[in-house]
Amino acid sequence: MTANIKASVASGKIEIITSKSYAHRLLIAAALTNEESVIEKVYLSNDVTATLNCIKALGREVIIEDMNNESKKIIIRKKDCIMPNELVFDCLESGSTLRFFIPIALTLGKKVTFTGTKKLLSRGLEPYFNICCKQNIKVIQKDEEITFIGTLQSGDFFIPGNISSQFITGLLFACSMLDGDSRINLTTHLESKNYVDITLDVLKKANIDITFDQNTYYIKGGQKYSLKHSVVEGDYSNAAFFDALNYLGGNVRINGLNDSSYQGDRVYQKHFKDLSQGFCTIDLKDCIDLGPILFCLAGVNHGATFINTDRLKIKESNRVNDLQKELIKLGIEVVELDNKVTVKKRIEKTIHPILDGCNDHRIVMALSVLLTTCGGRISGIEAVKKSYPNFFEELIKLGIGVEYES
């Protein structure tokens, strides 16, 4: 589907959807308890739906009730039944779900299969494969499924910190349930540390004790999860797209954010101000998901150089190459160097360009915000279902002209 976006100035207020990062983790922690647990203000994106799929595969009952602002109350109960010897976890296209659940599933001592899109299952899982090799866990790979046969054992785990913090999160969830104590040793500097901080915050809420010292996480085995009730906070990652409209002449008030949140993408507020004041250098090491919207704002402001950009290439798309192709249609040049990208100031406003969303939710949202400055079409807008299904409806509420084309 294609959206025709008119040159418009946004105005109004928005109740931002709740954090996908927190929702994933709170729902998983709730599923690992032996008691009924209630998680409120869950926004049902495709990724969160994938996590609920996997929770059901764990033998949990999931009840979904409506709340205000299209959010949901999720009630999770442990079923009184015998689990089958073979389990299937459908992760759809959610990298977080896949990486969080693999270690959890490996604590069950059963044959477990993970399914999802071919693209998802091609996104590197080497740290887990290395662990499986050392622990004699059998791995069988096919195009759209991966099967594991074996049981995760406690002990020392060695994980690079510069690939994805999701591997660390998955192990933190799983190791606390193992019989013995474990240590997760980081072999490189940890990037996206704030995502691990969110995990640790959720684990603390669930009565799980983990300590960190000198690049090592210490996890006592045999711990019991307990999380009776929690509320998901507003999402800074998605708030960035709407706050960006304020730097394009708009007047948008965003409600629902936690000023003391652990979310690393809170830093967008500082970066937006820097971009509006002049050419600057921005480090994406701990806020890689902000890359698309920061690139777009840099192009219509004074330009910028971004460092630690390589992980943008292994997201839902190669976000460096794809943004490079699309932004040039708007007169914005993107130059890639070694782990660094320079976005140059827009030299002219291209009238009514036709952009490709690249099957990437963050690219669709970032380019759509940018199109409010000049108007144009963008295809593949259904990609927003991954994290923000009502994104375009929210734009329309703020006065942005959007017409849908099949």
C-alpha cells in the first residue's frame, strides 16, 4: 500500500503508545511466574503479538482485554497441563522475540523449533550457535525454521557486546532459572547498554537478582519469578517521530512519557536540538534505532556525521544503503565510510518524490515525517504494523494530509 502525504504542518497533542521494549520484557517475566500476572497498557504491534505467540507456546493462557487509547490489558496464567515434548515458537518477524526466547526455550529440556520469516532467521544468531556447540545442543537450520535439541546448562557464557544486546537479555532471563550459578562475560564493549538496563529493571520488578561488575553479569541460579502486576510506560523510540515534527515547524505535544525512564532513546531530545543548531557529530552506539529519523532531520537542517553506524545494516533492512537510495530522491546526499555516515544538508526540495519504505517500519515512519516538508508518495507503508499500526492515523489527527492508495 502507498500513502500520498501532503506538505503539512502538524499541530495538536498525542498520547504516545507504550514501549515495545518494556512490553516484550514485562510479558516474558509475567509468563515465567507461577502465578497469575497482569500487564496493563500493552500496545499490540506485530512484534508484541509474536512474543504473545511464544508465551502461549510455553503453556500459558493469554487473555487480552481492551483499555483506553487502543492499549490492552494482558492477563497471563499458567495452564494446568502436561507440555508436549516438541514445542514450536512462532516469532513472525520479531528479532527481539527470537533472541529473547531461544535461551528460555532451551531451559525446558525439550525439542524446540523457532519459525519466522526467512529474513528474520537470517539475522545472525552466532552467539547462541556458539553456546550450543560448546554445550552439545543440536541445531538444525532450515530456511524458515531453526530447531534446537538439548538443554541449556549454567556456567560461563561469553558474548560480544557489540552485536546485539538482545543476546544478553535472553541469557539473563534464562540463566536465573537454571540450577547452578552463571556468569555472562562481555568480550567487547557493550553497545545499546540502555536496552540491557531495561531488562535489569524488569527483572528487578520480577524479584530476580543480578549483579554486574567489570564486564560480567553474575546470575544466581534457581531464582523464582514473581510479577503480579505492572504497567508499560510510554515509548521514546516512537515519540521521536512525532517530536521531529516540532523541528519541522509543527506544534505537537506528546503525553505519556516517563521522564526518568531507562529507555536509551530518550537521548533523541538532545540530538534533535544539536541538529537544529548546526552541523554536528552524533554517536549511534547506544541509540541505533534512532538512525533513520536522525538522518532525515540532519538532511533538512545543517547536515551531520554519525559514528558507530554499522549495526544499522543488520536491522529489518540495510538502513544505511536503503536510506541512501531514498534520501537522494529528496536532494539529501548520504555518504558512507567505515562505521560512519555523513548526511549532507538538502540542496533542494524535490517535488512529489516516490519513495520506497523498504519493508522497514522505522524507514517508513522517518521518510513519512520528512515528506510533510515537501509532499510525496511512499510505498510499503504496511511495514508500520511491526511496531506502530496506527502511525498514519496519528499523523492525520495532527493535521497531516494523508491519502491511501492501493
